[in-house]
Amino acid sequence: MALEQIKMPQLGESVTEGTIEKWLVKPGDHVNKYDALAEVNTDKVTAEVPSSFTGVIKELIANEGDTLAVGEVVCTIETEGGSSEEVNEAAPEQPTAETVKPAELQKLDTPAPVQREKGAKARYSPAVLKLSQEHGIDLSLVNGTGNEGRITRKDLLKIIESGDIPVATPEISKEEKVHETVQTTSAPKSAPANIPVAVGDIEIPVTGVRKAIAANMLRSKHEAPHAWTMIEVDVTSLVNYRDSIKNEFKQKEGFNVTYFAFFVKAVAQALKEFPMMNSMWAGDKIVQKKDINISIAVATEDALFVPVIKNADEKTIKGIAREVNELASKVRSGKLKSEEMQGGTFTVNNTGSFGSVQSMGIINYPQAAILQVESIVKRPVIMDGGMIAARDMVNLCLSLDHRVLDGLVCGRFLARVKEILENISKENTSVY
């Protein structure tokens, strides 16, 4: 028998660590190659870790809730061929419950954080660096619980939840000491809310997916100065056209042609004409993306995912409707892949499906804008000549990153989307 290691895989572009949400196996279980071992959550997606070998689970190195860097060992598997004794000899002998006194058992259960030598150069993952910067945490004052004292995202989350943020004390020069008052600044502490729990209240644990959503939304609101604008669109012709073809389309294609597919197509066309809307802030520069990849928001009971329709400007309304249907099905069945959430350049959110008529979306970082498509509502409208008619109206609400975009380009972009939508009809629009 040989002892093999299963390591934390890289589950997406720029992903540096993952959290074990749930183990699907236990020591002693026999698994085949490619069987799912655990559910892992990252800041981008929840996925399953497959086995690289056929064998028997020997040890689960990580516990549920542990956050590990990509490449760290999560469990070991005994496989046929070779000798596991040779592997064990290479590692120092570990004490067991049989070789220690009862008073020492507690020390074996939870390893103490590794103290780093003062002045030693430490390496931090991008996720740890970003989280420390957002909350003003001095990493040199943090003792990590990861491999070789490495600071993990989980370590920082515990500190943030406690509200006891370690901040370096600034050194005061001799000149500064002569002043009666020395001004120092420190990062504000993020103390947890003191909410009393009464009888009948339900406490719901925060899942890894919900924590990732919270972190991404907080980052977007903190870094991107949000501005908001709205435009009203008369989609009466679009509604009449879609309603006239929906039954035949469903019978022929096997899926629905929704209003949302028309909106995504109109946005993709307008993005091609106003490429600045398809840009991202990159510190000392703005990156205008060539590909038009539309992120769409899909909600489950307890989470929100943003799969991507790649090259949406090149697709027909039918093609977009098919992708919307397939991606939504994958989200709700838990089969969405990490790569299907990568590369988005602009987000369109179908808030109207919940009956919303006006909303202010949070930008899907690092994109520069998000468009909320609200509910289509029949309202009386004053037409040319003073006549009043019942029309199908919809609000399009745009949240924008004011570092990248200004009102002029956003106004023109929305006006173009409005023009495209109001000219959709059976006579001049094809879904194929």
C-alpha cells in the first residue's frame, strides 16, 4: 500500500485558497478515482474536490470550516502498490493518545499557532492582504494557524468578528515628543453587532458562500464610488412580439424565449457601440475590454451566483435565451463550474422577475457597471397628440463606478438601449 496526498486544487482564475464546507467521505471509506471527496467554497464558486486516486481514505487533515491555501494537503488516501511504511518513516514520529498522559490529550487536539521570528519575512496570499487592508489589520501582529504559521483568511475573519483589530503603534520621534499632543490615526474597529437573542429567535450560521458574497459586496462598495441613474422604456412592441411567438418557440426549441433575452441582446449591442461601458478600473489605468461577456445574476434560496454569457454580442436572441436557461439550471442544481463564472465584463440583473420596479444594484467588482432590468408594468402614458394609452413600461436602473464612467457616456448608453428595445417588433426583429 502507498500513502497519497490530496491537495487543495486551484478552483478558478486568481483563486489562492478554499474553505472545506463539507466532507463527503470519512476515514475508512473506499473511493474511486474522480469521486467527490469534499465540497469547497472559494470567493468565486462552490465546487467539489475530486479524488486523484482509487483507494481508502486514511486521514482527513482539514476540518470542515478550515481555510487552506491552494496546494495544501486536505486528506490522505491509501492506494495499492508501494509501501506506506516508507512514507511514514520520512515523517517524524507523532505522539498518539496511547503514548501521552491524559492531561496532555488536549494539547494534541488543537495545534497552537506558530510564532514567527521578529523581522522574518512573511508571505501572504492576495485574499489575506486584501482583507487586512480593508480592516486595517497589521499582519506582523497576527499569529497564523496555517501551515508553518501561515496566516489564513479564516484567522483574519476571527479577528474581525471579535472586533479586536491589531494595529501597529506608531513610533514617536524626539521632535514629536516635545509637542503636548501627538495625533495618531488607526483603522476603525469592526465590532460585531450586539444583538440579543430571545426565545423563539432563530440563529442561522453564515455559510462560506454567504461570507464570500458579503466580502465581495463590501469590497465593491468600499472601493468603487457608486453613482446611479434610471431610464424609462416603452416595451409594448417587444411584449406583443414575444407573446406572439413564445408558444411556437417553446414547442420548437424546448425552452422559453424570455423578455430577459431581448434585454441582454440590446445591452450587448449597445456595449459594442459604447465600449467605455465595458471597462474596468486598474489603479493607474482603465482597461477597456474587447470581449463583451455579460454576467447574469441567478439566485438560489441562500446564495447569489453570476454566471457569464461569453461574447453575447455575437449571439442571437435564441442563443442568449438558451444560455440563460442552461446557466440558471446549473446554478439551481449545483452543477455550475468555476470557469462558467469567469471573465464577465458587464452585469445585467433581472430584478423584475421578483416584481421590483426600481432598485440600486451593487457593482459586480471589478466591472464598472450593473444594469437592473425591472418589472414590466402596464401604465397609462400620454402619447403624441395628447392621447392616453395603456402601454407596457419598464425601468432600467444603472449603477456605475464613477472612477471609470461619467453621466454623459452612461446617459448615451441608456438612450441607445432604450432605442433598440422600443424598435423591437415582429417586422424588424428575428430571434434566430
